[in-house]
Amino acid sequence: MASALRKALEVFDQEMVYVNPDCGLKLLPKDVAFKKLKAMVDGTSMVRRELLKH
């Protein structure tokens, strides 16, 4: 997730990048959906910390 965000930030200004879950999570088992959402949160937090250092 963090690497995908970094790639997006190479193309778009950070003010234009929003991290939102894509459709389809409701069709997944709850534990799988939770892991995917956690990866989004963790990756976003990591990139935010990197951006704050600059």
C-alpha cells in the first residue's frame, strides 16, 4: 500500500491523493476485509510520517 501511495505522489500533488477502500470489500469474509483495511491504514500512516519529515 505504501509503495502504491508513493507512486501516486510522484504523479499527483499530495492534496489530490485520497485513500479510500474500493468497492468489493463487503463480498469478502470479515477477517480478510479487516486485513485489507488495516493495510490501507498502516500504509497511509507510513507515507504520512515520511511526508512530515520533509
